[in-house]
Amino acid sequence: LALIVQDIARELNIPVIFTVHSIFWQIDKLPLSRIAAFAIRQALHWLCKRPIYIQPKTTGTLIERLLKSLTLNVASASDAVVSPSQHQLETLRSLDRNLPLHNIPNPFLPAGASLSPAHTISSISPNEPLRILWVGRLTPEKRPLEFLEALSQCPSEFIQCTMIGDGILLKEMRRRYGKLPHVLIAGPKTNNETIAAIDQSHLVALTSYHFDNQPMVFLEAAACGLPIVYCDERMTEGLTPKNAVLTDGIEGDAFAKVFADLLGDDKKRAELSAGALKVAKNFDSTKMAKDLVALYESAIRTKELEKARE
């Protein structure tokens, strides 16, 4: 679809701005992966009406490299390329130095919205467990099974977790961990139900590693004054030491240690919660709109100059 749009835009002599959702494909090696990759490549060639060449700097399995190359193909034919995260921008630049890259983070708050300090959590009563929320696709790259392993190491009387999402691992998660008394594997929920769950939690956790671009759940958590626990050191947007905790590792025990530390530290949780509300104010839609409009106007002026030269 993106390539069709580019073809039409080229005929109309109007610019194309391409936002890369993700270049971090993670697909396990499949049986007969070479044949599968060849079939996908031929199908893309037929659908896109052009050959899709595997870029030499891409890494991973053949299918991962093919999908990354398709993204790069679209990006290289665009007048400007937007990456919501700085770390993805740097990855794209390492794969193709000629891409016209711009870092414009996704927003969460609508223009003029205000945040209520009532969302902050200053303390947890002695009889109240730490309420943790995990939101995402239930697929291997999001590592929900690793997160459940972390929860299985936590005392059930001190921790309560809700996991929201859908995917191929849902049945396995419920089979292996469905009897944990302090874990609710809720499955898919609507956006409003997810926001409500965030509002009722004490913190949000994300276990993906070197996969995500700019997770929206971070912004949603910050807008509700919730601290964030994560393990991917490359992420930066919406994350600072004032509102988030980076674990010492990516396995379950590293998350379990952070949960235990936060459970016993009211002051630290209150500081992280207050910091979250401040961080959220940096991601309102007004700023993103201004940045995008400026980029559009610049691309249009460039096209007009090119047409005048012709």
C-alpha cells in the first residue's frame, strides 16, 4: 500500500512522508525458511510491481532481513522519514546513511489536556498488594512468558498483576501460569478498558527487549502518574530516572528484584509517580502537530523548487 501511494504521489508531484512503525523484526527461524523467504519475496515482487532486494547491512533470519529490506525500500523512496524513537532512527541511519530521517515522538495527551495529581500513588497500605499491569501482544518478541516467570518468584500476598493482550501465546500462558493466585491473564480488552486498568494500577511493566520502537503504553502510564519498569536500555522516549526503572537484566529475577524494592519504598514510588506526570506533559499532541506540519511544509517547498527548476 505504501509503495502504491508513493507511485501515485510521484505522478502528482507531491511529497511522501513515511513514518516507520518498526524496523525491529523478530521472527524465529522457520522450517524451510529459505523456501518461505523466497516465496514471500516473489509475492512482494508481484504485489509491489518491483523487485525487493535484501539490503546487505540487514541482520537476522532471511525473513527478518526481507521484511527490514521492504521497510528500507519504502523509506528510501520517501521525501522524509519519521521515526518516533531516537534509537530506531539511529538503527535506520546505520542501515542507510542516505535516508532523510526525522525524530518526532508519538503523543498521548490531547491538546490542552490537564493531568490530575489524584493519579499519583504516595503509599500502599500494609495489607494492599503492589498492583502491576502488563499490556502488549502475547507473542514471543514481547516476552510475556518471561514476565510470568518473574511473577512466579514473587510472594503472592505482596504482588497482584493483570496482563492484557491477545496473541499466539495466550493459551500457553493460561496453561502454565493460569493458576497463579496473584496473576490475572485477562486476554484482549478495549482501549478504554485498558486505560481504566492503567488507572487502577501502581506501575506498568514492559518485558520486550530490542524490539519496540516507542511503546504507547509508556505514555499512557505516564499520563496516569504510573512508574514504569522496563529492561530495554535503548529506549528513551517517555523514560527518565525520575519516572522509570531500568532492570539490571532481561530475565525474570531482574524484574522480581525491582518489584520487591519498590514494594518496600513508599518514597521512591511517590517520586516516580510525580515524575511520570511531569514526563507526560512533554508528549502532548500540539507539539507533534507543529513538528509534522513544519516537516510537511518543508517537503512541499522542496517539491515546488524542484518543479520550478524543471
